[in-house]
Amino acid sequence: MILDFFNSIWAIDRRYADQFMPTVQRMLSGQADMQGQELLKQQQMLEAPVYFSLNPASNFSSNRNEPQQGDVAVLSYKSAIVKYSQSCGPRGTEAFADDIRNAANDPRIVAIIIDMDSGGGAANAIANPRAAILEAREKKPVIGYAGNGLVASAAYGIMSACTEIFATYEDDQIGSIGTYCTLMDYEAALSSELQARVESIYASQSTAKNDFYEAWKKGDDTIIKARLDQFNQNFINSIKEVRGSIISEEVFDGRIVMANDAVSFGLIDGIKSFASVIERAFELSNNNTNNSNTKMKILVPNMDAAIDAINAGATVTTEALQAANDNLSPRGLKLSLVGEDATTQLTQELNAAKTAATDMQSRIDALTTELASMKTEREAIASSVGLTVAQNGDLIDQNSDPVELINAVDAVVDQRDAYGRKAGVITVDASQQIDNTEHEEKDPSIVYLDKNFPNK
């Protein structure tokens, strides 16, 4: 633990960390911690798994022995978060992760409660137990219980992976999501202790080795802060991945709050007594669609081989289904399968949806081609009068000034008429007044200025 203290990034509430300073001081001074082994024994007793059974009358009882069929397992962690178990200190999260995986894989256990009372600890001790909880959730509900004092920083980082989280008392404290580190100038300490010069010499190519530490000794904490920021963001992102939009951005400044505020900020899902949390675990296990094995075992424990076959994922025959329902009917329960007709209907609807999607894509492709053709034609018209089509679709002249399309077309017509008159192809006679009733005698070589009389 002493090595972790001076070499790790910490996700821990500072007030909680300061409680360990007397122990650290004794270790640094070489004094044996005479109480360490006794404290370890007490902690092991405190953190021993407890199993709760539900009887037919919907009452539950606990035992500290082997779990029975249909039990809820309570796994406790009530000390500083450290990665590896200490000989005279806290039990490590690597061992705790093993407990979680063992409970998840035990078919007798239908749900897991993670009971934590910890102010946090080493940031590198979060990942494995958190991953174990996420894995367990694929098989059975995992409820976090923060109702016994304090769940902060690294402890919350682990618990945030649970299916649901509850506290019990108003003064339960939750949060402190943040990171920091403690650095110690070993060379200065050793020089003072040994009354000798102590200095670190690096290989010529090792310019970045221990760069944060060497920079810190010179009063520059830029590098270490950049690394802390990166780790802290990963820490926050891991919580968001599970809590999602439920959790408020405000809590990521490292604040710690009491239970009611923790509910408001989305850190926890409610306030319940421990007994209610156990009841909730049984309730979720009954509704758990990812765990048909344990769900069936709770409803009808050890009643029929047909149900065991269904639990094991075997192909369900009509006979097996009837046999299972014979045992379930006294409890008002019944199993049913999706019939072939329903499956066929769903398949037909899916195929129709695929066909509609293909047709829609074809229409989109045709419209895209037509749009590209119109764009090319527009660019050709613009180019004929010295204009350019801008990226935003506007027509612009050589001075990059916008030009209306109708003005550009008028310019083309005017230019055409001017060339026609010069070439003698178009003759304009303004002196003739044409009566609309005499349009059949109109000379086709003359362009008449009477706008009401169309040329033929």
C-alpha cells in the first residue's frame, strides 16, 4: 500500500485519504503496525459474502455459508480501494472482482448486491471490478448499495456500473468524482536522511522518462496535470456510459453530496432500506429476461425435470411445455411459445420493410442523378454569359457579385437579338401597326413590337 500511496493516481476523497496518514507515517518510520493483522481479520469478517434466501411466504433470511438455490448474494467492500490485497491492509479489488464473477457464474445465485462503504482509492484499481459488474449484468441484476456511509470517487466509479444504486440515510455521502496524485521528492528526503547527495542520472536518449516528475521537482506541474486530465476524462466517460443522461454534468467537478441530492443529480436511483434493496433484487431477478435459468428456479424451485430442461436451453417440445405448465398452474402461472403463424407474419413484415427500403433507395438515387444533371445544365447556362456558380449555388459575375438568373437569361436574349439584327436575320419595323385579327397575313421575316401579337 505504501508504494501505491506515492506512485498512483488517486480517485479518493481527501478527507478519507487523510485517515490513513498515521499508518503511512508508521510505515515510513519503520515501525510495525501491530494492529494490522487484527484489523485485517476484522475486515475479512465484515466483507465475507452473505446470502439471502426467499421462502414461499415471500420472507427472506440470511446465512454465511454456501448459497442455496434462488439466493441473492451480498458482496461487501468497506475500505480504501487498492488493486491488490495487502498483508496488513485492505483487501484488493482484484480479489473483489473474482468474487463478483464467481457469484455471476453460480447458478444458485439470482442477483447480486454490491455493498460499499469507501471514500475511494487508487484509480488503477477501478477497471477490473467495474468490468466484472458489467459482465455479471448480462446474467443477473447487480444492485449497488451505498446506504452505509460513504461511496466516493473510485468506489463510486465501481458502483456506477450497477443495474441500480440505492442509499438508505439522508447523510449517506455520494460522489467526489475526480482524480489527483501525491508526489514526493525522494531524493530530497533521502539526502536529508542519509546526509549524502542523491541524484538521478538518465541515459542520453531517455529525455521523456519521468518527465512529469522531473518537471514537478522544478516547479512545473503542466505535464502531470495533462495526464491527470486525460485519466479524469476517461473516468467520467466510463460513468456516463452506464448512467447516461440520468447523471448531471454538475457532479463531474468533484463535489460530494448527501443522499437526497444524489438522487436529484442522478448519482443514485433512490433511497431504500437494506431490506427493501434485497426485495428489489428478488423483484429484478423475477423480471430478468437475460436470465431465464434463475428466473424459473425462483418461481418453481426443484419441482420438475421439464422446467430444468427449459432452463438449460434445451429444445422445448409440446410435451415438456405441458409438463412444466402442470407444475406452474397451481401458482397461477403459464408458459407459452410464439407460434409458427406469428413467426411467419413477422418474417413477411420484415421482408416487406426491406422491399420498401430498396424502392426508396432507388428513388433517392434517381433524384440524385436528376439533380446532378440540372446542376450541370445550370452551370452551362451561366458559363455562356460569363458567370460562375458559387459553392452555395448563387450565380456570381467576374467581380464575385451575385447575379439573378432571370437577368442572366435576359442578357443572353438581348445579345442574340443584337447579333440577329446586325446579320440582317431579324428585321424590326416599329412603324407597322398590326391588328390582331389580321395575324394570318403577317410577314414571317419581320419581328413586330406589338407584344400582344405572337410571332409565328
